[in-house]
Amino acid sequence: MKQQTTIHSFLILIALALSLQLNAQTKKVLYVNQTGVGSSTTTTSDPDEDQVIIMLQSDPNFEVTYIETPQDGSNLPTLTDFDLIIAQENISSGAALFKPTGLLGIKNVPVPIIYNKAETFRNTRAITDTDADVTKTQNLFITVPESNQNHDMFSGIDFSEGEQIRIHYELSNSDGSELGEKSIDIINDLYISDPNTLLATVPEVTTPEEALVINYLPEGTQLGEATTDKLKVDAVSLPFGYGSLVRNGGKNITSEALTIWRNAAYLLTGLSVPNDLYYNPETAKKILYVNQVGVNPGTGGGSVPGYDPVIRMLEFDKHFTVTYVETPADGSAIPNDLSEFDLIVAQETIDSDAGLFRPDGALGVKNVSIPIIYNKTWAFRDGLAVTDADAAVTATQNFFITVPEANQDHGMFSGIDFSGGDQVRITHELANDDGSPGGNKAIDVLNNLEISTPNTLLATVNEVTNPDKAFVVNYLPAGTQLGENPNDELQVDAVALSFSYGAMVKGKGINITAEALTIWRNAAYLLTGIPVSTSLYNNPALFKQILYINQEGVDAPTPEVSTPGEDPIVRMLESDGNFKVTYVETYTNGDKLPDPGFFDLVIAQETMSSGGDFFKPGGKLGVRNINAPIIYNKTSTFRDGRAVTDVDADNVDTQNLSITVPVENQDHDLFSGIDFAGGNQIRLLAETSESNGNDGGDKAIEIINGLDISPADSLLATVDEVTVADEAVVFNFWPKGTQLGENLNDVLNVDAFAFSLSYGAMVNGDGENISSEALTMWRNAAYILTGLEVPTELYVNPDFTLSIDRAGEVSNVSSNVRAIGNKVYVSDVKSSTEINIYSLSGALVKTIKTNTDRNFTFKTGLWIVTVKTFEGTKAVKLLIK
């Protein structure tokens, strides 16, 4: 009985492992449009780039194949090669491919499917049912009964405001070209054998058990009256007009609708459904952020203009995209057409008497046509933005504002904790205008300004004389007159803030509090109509922000290989309270890369194409263009014609698992925490690997020889294949100003490290294959490049298994090593064999190369031995007595 239980458990484990393996693979999606679908105007999406396709392609879990087919489906590929099919609404409802004999017919379709074509479920089309008919609606919303709101189809969607979900913003024609009558078309009176498939409804539904709006249809469901019309797979039915989906370049479909599409794809492919909303990038609110020309952080450590903590916060927020502009005081650099923006931020750097603020200026009170945050109290003095003989600024050196209890529930202060009192700290220290230490800048208030709307002042300071006539933190609704001139009336909602720019950017943003940034965030949400968050915003300057880049489509082929975005390096950095990691997969053109300048460190991983445009001159990660410290873990990009111009520079593939650190470099911070007592070699990897992390293969360390590097002495660690140390890339530190290659323009403007580790070898075994020393070097590089004090202890990788756990695995290597007493015997040597003996901590103790059988004595202990031949590498344990 015990044996049977053991076997049963073993089979369960195998089944689980196979299931995990399948789930770890990229899901292949076949996306089907009808031949000839296209855009009749430039206002719609290209057929192969609608927002559903863009969303799925941007998700590392999916790989989308786009097909346009005749109605008979004659050019569809083999369907069983895919994990999911999407049949789009532009296909004719009477198309042969939907009919009972068609490839996508109910009883024939062999893989899970999303039918976004309700009309095809009318009688004589996909099904036989004399009552089933389409009901055309012009609904922009669906209703999800409370009992269904926890269904995974709606995961990530907020129902706190009610049970309705907006799907589209406007009606459309079928092709999305202009306003029409298309949005949601449903089916009524269809026989559905499972009575509980309807998850969302519209008022036109007559009988929920017989309607198609949003339905989850499990395998075995019969649709219509023919008993043969049963699904062999799970399916989802959606009712969304294709024209509405693609209208206005994708801006017409809501984030909630796309989230339903995403959830359906996850459910049908067996993936765990995310619990967050997918934000439609086309509907992100666009912010115009305005500084004056010549704004400068000086030399005192202020944020670089365009990368201050407010912009950084807004750029990191999925709700926003920011356009940064520096303009002369007359506003001449501000875009003429402000209608493309949803919010304007006029920053305190702008002169208070700037022409752009005056009554006839682009941002004047009566002229500004877009909601605005005026962070410039000085502009509202008499004779400048307004006419008011009494209005004048009162300079203060306050670090705090006071929020009366009556205002603490206002959305401007959402997420801020008032349990300790009614004061809110804005900055930690005073500053000069440019953010350098010293100075007297913090909060400047305006007194004695006529404000027609009462109670706009939400927070105050001691220097306020009359709350109804002061600017500190104010919410100013449209129609508010400012000053004595009745013409100076706001046409839009606005917020007035009183925070010094210099104090905000001091210390590259460390000087501004989380509470102050929360007020900025809340103002942006309120003015753009986004529901205001109830959490405090963490100042990103308090963490080192890391942009970690893989190439689009990187995959974990087995459960033993790290999931992209969760490899040992990412896990280590994420577990460190100093860092926050943004993981991105991008195509070779770099179009998915955010601006590196918003980050403190960029990691360009070895998965990326060495010839990708992102590395070339002009690319975001190019030597002369990169604007944030970077770790290039891609040596092969430093060949001629790629990142650099250098006819001699070429890559050398090696199968080294260790590097050598010359004694003179061992004190470099890159090796802090690493013990060199056993010699100058560092073991980085347990074994070679395939590029994707599978066992076997020949990937480990790849280097560059023959690269001109100025200045010299950048090489910190080497391998045997290096020919000239000053022209090699293995592990290098390149300080700002380093020229790489022969082109005088290819000079780094930031500090950088170059690493040479294969990604596949690092993720093999999901951390088992990368040593503590290798991860310590990654950690140290991150600390060095972000200006943190480098730790002095080893980062211990608990998963590394150059140990008893790895020893004895099945291997193709014929050479054997065994111990008898105090002697080690090497036998069955058929080719050149390299033997490395390691302590259990991974320190290399001895290396032997031989072409013949041999033996030697060795000291007592438990050791791990790796045996490397052309056949591969294996590890064994040796107990020497």
C-alpha cells in the first residue's frame, strides 16, 4: 500500500510539473479578421495594431499571429498550433467559417475561442434556432450583477461606484471612421444548455438564460437546437463592435473593456488572471509641464530639469503621459493647440511677470482652455496675471501647511494621515531657487487677492491674513474671478499651489515629502477626472529606480527556468529596500522603452539583440545617448557596426564558468564582500546552458576583444581568451567620458558597467546556476552606479547548487572522478578534460587539465568537483578521508 501511495504521489508530481511547464510557456493567440478589413480614414487603428492586439503583444505571456481570411477561412493556419483563437466582429455573421461545417464552427473549433461576433449566433448561421435573433443596441455600458462581479472576467475592475461598466466612449460606424450606431449588439432567445453563462447584461436582454452579451461558455455547452452543436472547448462570447474598438486610434475603448478582453484571454489559456486594471495607453491623460527656458539645477544636487520628482511621479503613473516644455517668458514655445492636453502644469520656475501669465497670455486666467495647476503665487500680484491693487506675495520659510479639519476630507488631501494633527510637511529643508543647499525658499503665499468663489483656500500658513483672499493650496472651480477685473474669470477648473521649485528639487527630489507629492498627484487626478487614490504616494526619489530591460518575447521554456521579470537578479534587487524595479520587454526598435532619464539605473540584459536599434547611435541605450547610469550585460553589442564603430572589435564565445580578478583589482567595490583567500578566481556559474536557460548548451561568458577603450584600465576581471586587457570587455567599469570604439562621438555621458554573463546561464535552474559571488557583483554594481554605500558582506544566493544537490545528475560527460581514501582518480578520459575542485561555499581550490586517466592525492574534506569536456559539464561530490 505504501508503494502504491508513493507511486501515486510521484505521478501527481509529474502531472503538476507538466502542468507548470505548459503554463510557463508563451500562449500562442490566433487573431482573425476578415480579408479587406481596413481603415477608411486616419482616425482608426491599423487592422493589425488595434488596442486588443497591442495589449496582448505587450504581455510576455502571449504571442499573437494576425490573419485576415476570406469568409470560408481558407487561409487559416493549423488551429491546433494555437492556444487561443479570437474571431473578430468584422467577420461576416454568415461566414462559412462559422457555420456547422466551418473551421470555427461550434462543434469543430479545436482550441478555446473568443467569439466577438454575437450576430453569428442567429438562426441558420453558426447555429440552428428559429427564435435566436440579434438585437441591435446603442449601449456604451454593460451591467454586471453583483453576484457576477467576483468572476475572473471582471478581475481588476472597480465596482465601488455601481454595477455598470463603460465599454466605449462614442458610437461608431462598422469601420470606426466616424460616428454611427455601432457599439454593442446582443443575441436574444438562443437556446443555451447551461443556464448560467451570462455574466453581464444590457436593458435589451429579454431572458438572461437565452442571451449573449458577455458569456463564459464551458466545454460541452450546446448552442441552439441542434444537439450536435456542442462546444468541445471553453469559449467566451463578447458583443463589442469592431468599429467602436478601433475608433480614434484606440482612444474609444475603455480600460475596463480591454481588461475584460485580457481576462478572457487569461482564463481561456489557463493563466492566473491578474487582479489589476489594464490601462489603455491611448486614453492616458496628457499633461503639458511648463518650465521657463534656462531652468537649471546648478551644481548643488537639484533634479535635472524635466526629471524632477513631480514629473517623475506623473510619468510613473499609468494614467498620464507628460510632455515637458521649456519656454521663454512670452510662452512662445508652448504648443499652439492645447486641445491635445488634459492638464497644464505651470511651474514656479517661470517669471512671475512672464507674458504667458498676463491677461492676453496663453496661460492667462481668462484664456487658458485646459485645467491648470498654477504653482506660481507670485504671478497673481497686481499688474501681472491679475488686476488687484492689494494682491501681494508674503514670502515665508514654512516647511508645513495647516489643513483645517473641515477640509481634510477634500480630495486634494486623499491618502494623507491627519491622526497626528492638522499640519502637513511639504519640504524638509530650505533651498536656493536652483535646489542647491542654503537659501530661504520653501512656501510663498499670496494675500489680499479678490477671489469670487468663497472657500477655495484648503490649507493655510500663519502668514495668511484673510483666508478668502489667499493662495496657499486652493481649488478654483471654473467661473472663478481672480482680481478686480470681471474679465479675469477662469473658463476651466484650476489648482493654485505655493511650493518653491528649488525646495522641491533639492537633493534630486529627496527634499520634497510624500505628502507634498500626494497633493500634486491628487490635484492632477481631480483636474483630469480620475478617481483620486486613497493611499499616500511614496516619493520615488527615496528609492533608487531601476529600469530592467529584456527583449520582447523572452521566455521560460520550463518550470526550472526563471520566469521573465522574476529572475535571480530582479528578485535580489526587489528584496533590497533601496531599490524599485520597473521590468520592461521591448522590441529591437526600443519603442516600448520609457525615457531612461527617469531612472537611477538601467540594466540592459543579455536577451536583447546585439544589433538592436536601441543600442545603435541615436538609440535610447546607445553609448552617446544613454542618460542614466547603465549596466550593459550584452558584450556582443560592442562589435563593429552595432553600438560602436571599430573594425577590430569582435566577440569571443567562451565556456568559462569562472573569472580571474587580478590582485590589484580585488579591492574594487565591484568585488566587495567576495573572499579571495582561496585565490583570484571567482566562480560565477555552476554549468553552461542554452540561451533560454535549458540544461546543456554552451552559454556562460561571452567577451569582446579588440575594442578601443579610452581611457585604459577599465578591465576589472579577465578570462583566458582575453588577448589585450585594455581592449577587452569581460567585467569593466567605464566612467563618464569613456570613449568606446573609434568614433569620437561615442562617449559615455554617464558611468557604466559592462558584464558578460549569458542570461540563459543566469536563469538556469531558477537561481540554482548563478553563484553568490555573481549576484554580489550585480548588487555591488547597482550600489556603485546609484551612489549608495556598497555593502561589505557577500550576498548569499540560497538557491545556488554547486553542491551535493547538483552532484550526480545524469550527464553526457564520459570522464569520471572518484575518491578512494586520500586519492582522487580521474578515469574514462576520452578527450581534453578540465577538472575544478570547489569547497562547499563555491570557492575554487584546484584546477587540473588532462587528456589521459590520472590520479592524485588531495586533502581531507567534502568537495564538489566539476568535470568539463566537449560533451558538456557535470558535477560530482567527493568525500576524501
